[in-house]
Amino acid sequence: MYGVYRALKEVISSKLFLMTTLACFDGNILSLSASGAISDLSVIVVTALTCIAGVGAWTAAIEEYVIRRKKRKYFVLTALISISLVSITCYIGAIIGLTFNGVMKYFSSLAVLTIALQIIGLIPETRIPIPIGILAFGIIAEVISWML
Amino acid sequence: MDVVMGGFTSAILAWISIILVTFALRRLNVDDRTFRVFGGFAIASIALIISGVQIPSYTPLILTVTGLILGFLRANRADSSHGNK
């Protein structure tokens, strides 16, 4: 039991875990799945190489699992948790996308555009993720449009 | 393809890229700035597709792969010119 706890603690505190799961928490994956865009093959590859992996994740993986060989046993566990989190986020996004079909499309498009600007470096990273804020506004706007 | 299956495939592809770069291509060196700029444009083209603008669906993929190749070439050219000095 202590071994599992220790392994989880080691995985969650690793830089690679942060790099590969950040997209689940800052609204990247959520907005892509809510709009249904992630069902297209080209979008799947772009999301894999820019949102989930990318240069930062590759560098972190080389640092943690090639230079520090002791940590290699946690590599598979990190991958499993990361893949599960992405799939769960996509499931949540799919539910949001199925429920809201009106103005939500434009808000998720705007959220994806801010993600693009953040990747280029034109918008700095904020404490509250901007895409999450835009998606929240989108949900409120959608509910208001239902009421009217 | 289903959205959840798409996310799962995307995560698997991301980890395949990590495994390849980590264990097989340890010497692969990509210029971060070039890759980020092209990746950003790729995501922006996805935003256009979502909002309903008619652009080819493979545009983001082409932009990402171009960024990867140009980033790799730029980083290696910088390394070789640094080595020549």
C-alpha cells in the first residue's frame, strides 16, 4: 500500500506528468472535444504533438528517464495516468458538446484561438486558465439562449 | 471517429512520440521557438475549422509537421555553426 502511494506521489510530482496532463486542466482538450474537432485525424495528430506532448514533454522525458535511470520504473505509470486523464477529459467535453450546440461552438473556437496564442507566446500563462474562463462564459451564454 | 476515441488516440500518439524521442532519438534536437510558432498556427487553423471557415482539414497537420522539420533543421544548423567556431 505504501509502495503504491509512494509511486503515485513520485509520478504526480514529476515534470513529465505536469507537461502531459496540463492540457486536461487548462481547457485545451475540453474545448477541442466539446466542439467535436478531436474526432478528425489531423486534429488528433496536432493535439498529440502540441497540446499533450511537444518539445517540453520530450525534454522532460529525456531529463527524467534517460539521465536519471532510477525513475524509469515510473514511466509506464505516468503514461497510463496521463492517457486516462485525457480520455476522461474528452468524455466530459463530449457530454458538454452534446448538451450545448448553439453559441457554444463560437466560444470553443475562441478558446482554441487563445490556446494558439498561448503556444506562440503572445498571451502569457495566467493563474486562472483563459480557455476555461471562455468556456464557462460559453456555457452561461448557451443557457441564456435557451431561456430566451 | 468518436470524440473519446479521438482523445485516447491522441494521447497514445503523444506517448509514442515521447517514447520514440526518449529511447530511440536521444540526440533529436528541435528549436523550441520555431516548433511553437508553427504549432500555434496549427491550433489557430483548428479554431477556424471549428468556427465553420472552409479550409482543408489537413492544414493543421501540415503546419505541425513543417514546424517540426524546420525546428529540427534550424536547431542542427545552429549547432553545426556553433561547432565550427
